[in-house]
Amino acid sequence: MTASEIKTEVLKAAEADKLEQYKKFFQCFPGGYGDSDSFAGIRNPVLRSAFRNYQHISLDTFFELFTDPIHEIRLCPCLPWN
């Protein structure tokens, strides 16, 4: 499975109403903690469930996901370590 396929599947779980909450919590405004961060609006339990089928990924896929501009996508490859 490629990183783009995983990203597409995971982003299906995005919730628009959560997006604004995350932007506020992570201070996504100029000068804020998450100034340059992007969010999709996916809650962690939903993210874990969506990524459960993709835990056995290659190292290349891991790094491609880990360097994605979207916060939740960067979190995905780290979830199996919890």
C-alpha cells in the first residue's frame, strides 16, 4: 500500500467541525505554536481505527507519511508504537 493510498483512506474520516477546534487548540495563527501546521479534523480514536489496517508499512512509506504537511497524517505511522 502506498502512502498516497493510505492518506486518501485516512482523510475519509475527517470531520469539518473538529477542524476549527484543532486550529484553536494548536494555536494555528501567525506567531502561534502551530503557525505552519495543517489539520484534517480527525479525532485520535477515529484515526487509530482508520490506520489499523495499515500498520505493516515499508520504511519508505513510513517516512513519506511522517513528513506529510497534515498533522493527523504525520501521526499515523507513529500509532502502532503506542
